[in-house]
Amino acid sequence: MKIIILNTAGIPIYEQIKEQIKTAIYSGELAEGEMLPSIRQLARDLKISVITTTRAYNDLEQEGFIANVQGKGCFVKPKNNELIREQALRDIENGFASAITAAKNAQISKNELYNIFEVIAKEEAYE
């Protein structure tokens, strides 16, 4: 698993780490029981603060994606399909809220917003 940090993304680094690890878990790139890099090793590899990696791992643990075994490291927890669905719904809701705010600010109508959604859904072959 390779984590890429973008300083220009406008997203906190811990959030970028967390989202990339979640994506790797969703996709199966990180398997159940697989050990994640240690907090210190990940911080060293990414050239960031240990506090930042700790925050990402703590959030992942609170959300039920990983387990921290004292003295052994952090491991990917078994997939909980209900948990994954709930997290996906939260992510979708947040995305829609951001899109609606942007549409309001740009005075884009609800109908135009629906059309944009339809175009993107077709491009992504999501029917």
C-alpha cells in the first residue's frame, strides 16, 4: 500500500492517510488481519509528525477499521459489511452536502444539479 500526501489538497494530512487506508481496506488491497506499518514507521516514510499518523490510526480504530494490539501493532479488522455501508452513506451524505453548498453559492438550480449527477453516474457506469 502506497500513501500519497498532497499538501495542496486542502485536506488535513491525517484525513488523507485515513481515507487512503480505508480505500485500501474497501478494495481488498489490505486484507483482514494484515498488519499496518507502525505509527513511527509511517511517519518516517511520509516525513510527517508521529502525532499526525497517530490521529489517523486512532480515527480508523474508532471507526472500526483497524485494531491496535498493545505491543504488537495495528491490524485490519474483519470487514463488517454494515459498518462499511454506514461509513459509505456518511461519505455520500458529506459529498452531497458539499455539492449542494457549492451549487447554492454558484446559483445552480436543483434541476441542474440533478443533471450533473446523471451525467457523472452515466460516465462512471453507475446505473
